[in-house]
Amino acid sequence: MNTPDMVALVLFGSLLLFFILKVPIGFSLILSSAITLIVCVDTPLQIIPQRLFTATDSFPYMAVPFFILAGNLMSEGGISQRLVKLANSLIGHLSGGLGMVSIAACMFFAAISGSSAATTAAIGGIMIPEMVQRKYGRSFSAAINAAGGTIGVIIPPSIPFVTYGVLTGTSITSLFIAGFGPGILMGLALMIVVAFISRKKGYREDKRAGFKDIAISFKESILAMLMPVIILGGIYSGYFTATEAAVIAVVYALFIGIFVYKNLNMKKLIKIFADSAVSTAGVLLLIAAASVFGWILTSNNIPKIIAGGILSISGNKVVILLLINLLLFIVGTFMDTVAALIILVPILFPIATAIGVNAVHFGMIICVNLAVGMITPPFGACLFVACGVAKIKLEQIVKSSIPFIAALVIVILLVTFIEPISMFLPRLLGAL
Amino acid sequence: MVQWLQKTSDVLNKVAVVFLGIALAVMTVVVFAQVIFRMIGASLPWSEEFARYTMVFLTYIGAGVGVKYKSHISVEAVVGILPSKLRAAAEVLIDILLLAAFYILIRYGMKVVSITMNQQSPAMKVKMGYMYFSLVLGAVIMTVHTLNNIVWDVKKVLAKGEVTE
């Protein structure tokens, strides 16, 4: 009863069953781990609370609550409006003006937020109503902001990068620095799609902002734009760990939200802290539950066996990377990013190592692919947020999202097969 | 009984939310202090450990809020297309499965608590059993919320006609 095949069958079979029933992912992982331990493995169930505790008793993972909190403080503190204004003065005059502005503003916001749903909420919350008013069409406006939001986890900081870094022992600093290339590429790809569709549909642009307007909006948002410099500069120089940089981001966001932009009061602060704590608990519960699941996988050698199986299909690096991308894409359509990461990384990482893909580069491949999963139905965190803001149904946004998904799939392939997109910057800065 | 359950669940949740906000604020202050102290050449031996244990409590107490409002992430592929009656029945089944998970956490969590009661944490010298108790406490709170949810979910199954969310 305790051959690896049997363990894998019970573990994944029961997990699938719980998923279908719609049991929350975290508890599904705990339940199928418990069933597997009872049926197949001779390990006492105490291992479950022990692993759960150990997984959350982690200083690197503390970057998660602090980045969530910093992002929420920034968006409630009035930073989103300023970033939108900056983007508007820079590129509002291009074809598809407001669509372009949405993408650029998402890229800016991504540099202070580690979450894609938060990016869609912060920028889409402002841009979608504005675009609807200017007759861009509800579903198109929602689709643009959902797609732009996916960049949130690729341009650092990034909660998935932190998760991947802890899971694989890869330097979070290197991952953060590597994220810029793929993130900017995603932004450019989405802008091309916006320009193309807008030209076809005749969405008009604003008039070009004068140098003075650009200077003013720069001045207003410069304090927010400094935040990523502080975070990355601090980590890169080796002065802070990622977690400490995240807490400095929190203090910085508090400072400018309260004293400079004066948008935060006590009532708002209490709500932001409580909400951020609840979001944190959701993410960390997933991470903890997956660590129990992952422990059973590894202690029964299952990742090695799966890796061997995949490597026996083909030894060709290109074929294997395509297969991995296909798997990630399918899983990404119906699963949350962090949950998918913690289940798949232990399985896929040995394969990547075996075919000689750099750990940082592989992190980019996985995270970009799963980020795109946030705008692929049926489960797409960014789609849900954008639909909520635009007050439309999921079916309505799906059709408008297709060109954006297509563009991002091309980005996935470029990131997968052109290593320097990810690795150029870390190599240049010697951060490997 | 039903009213008592509702009230207990609501009160527990209110207390939990206040605790969560304070816990995150305390973590922020402590880790920030850790950075500042290191900059001036001193170091706080207890800060990292304190922040970590606070985060453990935050996780398992905070998970209860998600259970109460059923806001934990799940896979939305199949149940969504079921007719509303069946969907309500599935909700009851989920509640029962959750109770099973909490039972495991409470029963085996208590075992770990009693084993670790005579271990001390490296920096603060607190009994590790108290730290592991965060899991048990969280699971007890989640049990109360889920028992309360079951009452409502069963009512939906028994209700005549279509159920509106």
C-alpha cells in the first residue's frame, strides 16, 4: 500500500475530488494529506500540525504580509490617482490613450505592489469608470485592466517570487531584479494590442501633455516612485533582507500617506491593517497546507519519479519546456497562482535542474505563465476583480480578453526561449 | 442553541479581527525596530522570533475569518454549474469536510502541544506548546464558524423553490 504510485494516486485523486467539490484549496490540501497518511504511509498525523507550524514560522515569508500591507496603504493613500496622472501625461496622447494609460499605470503600480489582483483593483478602480465614461466599452475597459494587472506579480516586489524563492532556495533578490525584463515585455505586448484594437475601433487619444504637465505629475508621484528604489536598492546592496525591505516599504507608505498626501486617517488605517491581515492569513494558510502536501510528495520520492517520467518522453530541452508551459497554462486557468506554485514547483524544479535551466530563469517562466492564468477563465483573480469594478459578468469579459491572452502567451514563449530577457539585468548587476 | 451559535460566531469574529489588525501593526513595529537597532549597531535578540510567532497566530486566527465568510480560495469549475438545490447540498458537504479537517488539527495539534510543552524557544524562552496552541485555537474558532454556517446551509437545502444567494 505504500509504493510511490499508490501514494501519488491517493494524494492527487483525493485532492482532485475535493477541488471538484469546491472545498477551499488550503483545506483540500490538508484533507488529502491526512487521507494519504492514514491509508498509505505509516507516519503519525502529528506531522500535519508540525509541518503547518514550521511553514508559517518563517521570516522570509513575512515579506508577504508586509508587501500586502504596503500595497494597500499605497492605494488607499491616494497613490493610484497620482500614478494614473503620471501615465496619462506621458502617453495619454497615443492611439487608444486611456487604454495605454491603464497598462502603464499598472506597470508603475506593479513596482510598489506584489499582487496582481491588488494592481487590477487599484488601477482598474480608477481607469475602468473613466474609460466607460469615454465610451471605450465596458468589457474592453475591464479586459485591459485585468490584463495590465497580471504585471503586478512580475515587476518586483512580488509575492509569487517570494514563494518560489523560499520553495527552491533561490535568491529573492535575483528573482526581483530578473522580473523587470519580463514585466516590461508584458507591458509592451499589451500596449501593442491596445493600440491595434483602438485604431480599428477609432478610440481617440487625448492631446499631448505639455512639458509642464509632465513635470507636475512627476513631482506629485515622485515620492511613490521612490518606494521601489528604496526596496530594491536596500535588498540589492545587501543592507536589508526582502522582509526587512518590505517593512520599510510599509513605514514609508504610512509616512507619505499620513504626512505628505494626507489621505490616511485612523479609521482607514484600522481597516487597512485588519483587511491586510485577513488576506495574509489566506495566503499563508495555502502555503502552510501545501508544505504538508509537498512533504508527503518529497518524502515518497514522487517529484523525482514524475521528473523521470517526463524526461523519458523527451530529452529535448525545447520540447520539455513547451510541455511544462502547457501544464502551467492549464493549471493556471483554474487555480490560484500561489496554490499552483506550491504544488507544482517541487515537481517541476527537479526537471528544470536536470535540463540545465537556471533557477532564476525558471522562476520567471513559471511566474509569468501563472500570472497569465489570472486572466484565463474559469478561475482568474484579475478577471474577477475587473468584472466587479466594471459591473459585468465573467462571460462578457472573456471575449475581450482573448487578444490580450494571446499576446501574453507570446510573451511566455519569448521569456521561456530567450533567456537574456530574464537574465540580462541580474547578470549585469552581478546579482546571481 | 442556533441563536447562541450565531452570536458566539459573530463575537469571536469581531475579537479576531481586532486581534489581527493589532498583530500586523505589532509585527510592523517590531521588524522595523529590528532594522533600526541593527543600523545603530545594537541588535534585538528576540525581535525576529517574536514577529514569527505573531505571524503564526495571525495566520491561524485569520484563517477563521475566511472560513466564516467562505472567502478562502477554491476551484470554481464544477459546483458553479450545478442547479441551486444541489449546490446548497454541496455546501453542507463542504462544511462537514471542513469539520473533519478541524478535528484533525485539534486532536493532533493538542498532541503536539503536549509534547512541546517542555521545549523552550531559543530566544524568548517561551514554552513552544503555547505557540503550537495557535493551530488548535484557530481550529476551534473555525469549528464554531462552520457549525454556524451549517445551520444556514441546511436551511437553504430545506427551503422550498429556488434559492437566491
